[in-house]
Amino acid sequence: MPPLKVAFLWHMHQPCYREPDNRVFRLPWVRLHALKDYYDMLSVVRQYPDIKLSFNLVPVLLEQLQDYVSGRCSDQHLEVSKKPAADLSNEEKVFVLRDFFMANWATMVEPHPRYRELLNKRGRDPKPGDLADIARRFSAQDLRDLQVWFNLCWTDPLHILNDPRLARLKAKGSGYTEDDKILLWQGQQAILASIIPLYEKAWGSGQIEISTTPYYHPILPLLCDSNIARESMPGAPLPPAFVFPEDAAAQITKGLDYMEKVFGRRPAGMWPSEGSVSRETVELMERAGVRWLASDEGILERSLGQQLRRGHELVHPEILYRPYGLGNCRLFFRDRVISDKLGFDYYNWDPAEAAGDLVARLEHSADKLGTEAGLYIAPIILDGENVWEFFPDDGHEFLNQLYGRLSSSKKLTCCTFSQYLDQQQDGPVLTKLFPGSWINSDFRIWIGAEEDNAAWEQLLKARQAVRSSKQFLDGNRERYDAVMEQIYTAEGSDWCWWYGGNFSSENLEEFDELFRGHLREVYKLLEVEVPQQLFLPITKARTGRYPVTDPISFLSPRIDGRVTDFYEWSGSGRYDVHINGGAMRRSQSFFQSVHFGFDAGNFYLRLDPSPGSSLRSLGNAQLNVELLSPVRRTMVFSLKEQQGPEGCLMAVDRIVELKIPFELTGSKAGETISLLLTLEQEGAELEKHPDGAPLAVKVPGRDFEDHFWQA
């Protein structure tokens, strides 16, 4: 049987962290992910010559990487790291204590005794106003060790293995000197300088294909006409229409031109930012010479009007696993379940078990396709950097297990998208392309919420100001290019990713300031007054991190005890145990967070264990859902038996998931349910959530989402 072709695409992306007229980047994520992810992701696969795959590199990421290599730019965190610890100002000490634990604590802090000691000394959830007092307890040696460990924890294990300087620093563990810091910076600079040449060599060898994204990673359909969001989000309030397809075209061409300049060849394919597509944007890419692009299977389902799965089982691989023609472009659609399990679930698994599960799913589809399997291709597309910090060893064991199993499989073979198209010229044609992104097949993350809409309105006003200044800009190409560079930067998707409350970030204020800073620069270059609004935060005032957030949309998760795709719980409310509890209680807490949400008829709960906690260790423990209003009732769920009251569903695997019909709570639409969750074992209470006021959930009517959009 000819093997099923498998095409991995690892997407590497960071937004522009450069402020106008400043060569010190506001945030360090390009540098830190370059140290941890970009080199080793390619280095691992090169050990498996039979594995062919694709890397999607975003131009603005590469531009900033080159700025580091050339020495043209630095970042605030690097400059403060380099400064002698004894010379740090009080403000800089607070900065170090606030920002130098920005990492996944379970895999990047806890394993290192000295780093963990410094975290405990600072406190795991200090109030911002207390950091100045805490800093007085930190000696120069404490601060120097923290400067080193923040940078060392973001350095991939492969580099420490290959560089004796870095190996000695890690083995030393504490008591670092200023000379040690110099060795660390030298090792880091060598890593940064090696990345682009490695990708260029691998692309030339044919083992990888490099694709790209429009330059500043914008949501192309919204640039062409933001009102296109109404097709997938009919109830959402939208800002005044942003209609600048010429900007979308420029971002595409600018991205392709830059990649050709860096690598000496033009990419044939594109992963449109966030997999966002529309017919108009595909036509723009076609005119720019793009041969193939990719999006999500949800877009294909809505375009064809056909469901491809029964639950999470792929029942129609013959429909999903092939490209579709639209004009002269070929469109691939990612296997959402496998891609999202890799991105959001497998880090909880044993690496061999996770790799085996992924390969088994693909081989099962190959068996379904039978003797024609060789005609098909399974696209697996996901973020290639952020996921690995959740794996204990930065994902190395998992990747080696995965590539090894794929290399030996008789039913599967890996290829790039262009390699597939070189062999398979024929295929079906799409008559309709549903506009949307890889998340829920819509644009809700980037438009429709109050903060998102405010950002779009400010972007529109700045863009209109450019159009109105045509006479001023005519004949001054250099100034026009400078103005549009700021516009293009502000059109990037990352700003609205963080606006609107969909996601949380320790750097939310910085993202907000960066976005507004680029728009302010537009007016300065046009020599007109900067609107006062651009000096005011778009983000709503937030005094620290809140332990509870409210649901914002309906959800209907599959009750299987696992996070099976990215947006299964998107729109849920969340109670964060780590924020609400004190340090002692948090260290003893079995669960780290509680998600909650609903559809029109059911209430859903999800409990995530803390890192290092195993649900298997709970034995015969029970979870009590104690309803306090509108009626008092305690619903008992057995974790071992995975059972609860009749009519409810429960699953316990990687996480705990519950489905409780509203009718069992005695509540009606518009009423508020108050509840507490307690974990008990042999009659003894292990923990209670929340540790304070109960969760309050207003029972929705069927028009809940429309009311949400109008709020």
C-alpha cells in the first residue's frame, strides 16, 4: 500500500517589539525563543534524513533576529541583564524581580534549585507595590544569579550540551560572577548568529521547505474589509469598516521580497496569519505568485457544508487530506485534532505514548484510505515555539520519538507541501471559501470586543490621516515609506490578540503601548497633532491579575478528560487557584485552575491539576459540587468511578471534565448559580475552590451571545 504523505508545518512567529526611533526592543521574546527553539527545532529533525517538513518563518521575526546578530539592536531585559548587579538602580531591581521569572515555572524554574530558591525568596505572587521592599532583601549576588538564570533557563538543552562554556555555567548553579555573565552573552550571540545559516542550508538540501506569512502578520481578510467578519459573527458589533486591500497586498509582497533577500529564493507557500483566509485574500496571494497556502479544517467544513468528523474521529480523511484549487493557488487544510493535541495536550503525556498516539491516528487514516493512501496528504500545522516550554526537556524526547516512529512507519511518509504538489497536479476545486481563521473559523479573537474595536477605530483614523495627507507625502517617497511602515506594523494581528480579554499576558501594558506608539508615530511623521486618545490605554484598567474571569461565549466541550483542541474551552470563565491562594496553600493545591462555562442547556466544569499532580494518585477521592443558590444541593462525583448524579457526565484522564444539565441545578435562565467545589478523600477535605466567595454563574438564555456582543 503506498504510504500516506504527512506534511508538518512548524510556524515561527514573534511580533515587532521595536518602538519608533528606539533600537532597544521593548520585550525580549525574539531573543529568548531564538535561544530556546529556532535552532534546535531544525537541529533535531536533521538527525532523521527521511523526515521532510516545512518551517513557516515570519519576516518581522527574522528582521529582529538579524538586528540582534548585527548588534544594531538589543532589548531592555538584555541590557539590564548585562549591567553589573551591584550597579542596578532601585527601579532596575524591581524590574528584575518582576520580569526575570517570566517562564513556565514547572519546567524552567522548579528543576533548578537556585532559580527556585530565588523565586521563593521573591514570593510567587507578590503585589507590584511590594517589590521595592522585597528588593531590599536581595543581595547583589542574588540579583546576579537571577540575571544569569533568567537567560540560562531560556537556553535550549542542546546548546548547553554542545557549548562547554554554557555547560560549565549551568553546572555551577550559583555564585555567578560578572565574568560568567560575559561568557553567557558570548554563547548567546553565537547561537543567534547560527540560526539563519542553518535554515538556509537545510532548505538548499531539500529536507525542509520554508514558507512565510505577510510581513507584519496581519489578519488579511480584515485588512481587505473588516465587515467580512459579519459572515462568521453575525451578532457581533463591528467598528467602522477598515477597507484597505492595498495594504494586504503590500504586506504579502513585502514579506515575499524580504524572504528572497534573506535566503536568495522566494517561498512558494504561505501560512496566512492565524490561518485566516477569504476569497479576496487568496486572489491577492495568487497575484503575488504564491503557489500554495494553508488554513484549518473548520474552514473547509464550512466551505463544503460537510462535517468531516464524528465527535473527534476523522471519518472523511479522503476529503480533508487533499489540497483544493482556487484560481492558481492550492489550499491545504490542517488536521485540527492532531495539530491541537500536539500543541495543547501531548506535553502532559509520556513522550513515547504521545508520539505513538499521533502516529497511530495517522496510520488509522491511512488504513481507511487503503490502496489510494499515497494520493493523499495529512497537514499538521501549529506553533513551533511556544509549545515546547511546557515539555520537561523542551520537547526533545517527544520529537525524537515522533520522528523515529515516522521514519520507520510503513504506512506514512513525510514530505513538504511543494514536494507533494510536484507529484500530484490534479485535485478538486473550491467553489466557495468561507472567511475565517484557524480559531473557531471566525475572527472573534481580533474584532468585535470593545477593546478590539477601539484599536481598529484608532488604526482606521491613522490610515485615513495618511490618505488625507497625499499632497504632503507626494514627492517624498522616503517619508511615505516611513509612515506606511508604522501603519503596517500596527496592522499586525498580535495587538488585538491580547486586547478583548480572550487571553492574559504579563506584558499586556507593553503590547498596548507598542500598538499606540506606532500610531502616534504616524501622526508625528505627517506633522499633524497626535490624537489625545493615543496617549490613553486601550486596555481597561486592571489592578493586578484577577482570580476569576467570566464566560464570554457558549461552548460544548467533549467530555473525555482531555483538552482535545485549542478552542474547545475558548470563551469559558476561569478561576485561577495560583492567584487566589497564598504561597503555602498554592504549593499544596492539587488543582491549579477551574474552567467553567455553558451552552443553552448545560453547565460545564473543567479542573486542571497542578504541575506534578497526578489524578491517579487521588484513588477513591470525590469531587463535591456544592450548590448554594438558587437552591441548596450537593452533587457528588467519584473520580475513580467517573460517575455522578444521573443525567450528568464525567471524565477523568489528563484533566477532570463535568457536564451538568441546568435542570438538575433547579435554576432558570437569568438566575445566578452560586457554587463551591471541594475535593474529599475518605471524609477529609483536601481543598476547596474558590478559597473565598463562591463562583457565581448567571444561567444564560439562548440569546446570551447576542447580549454579550451588545454589552
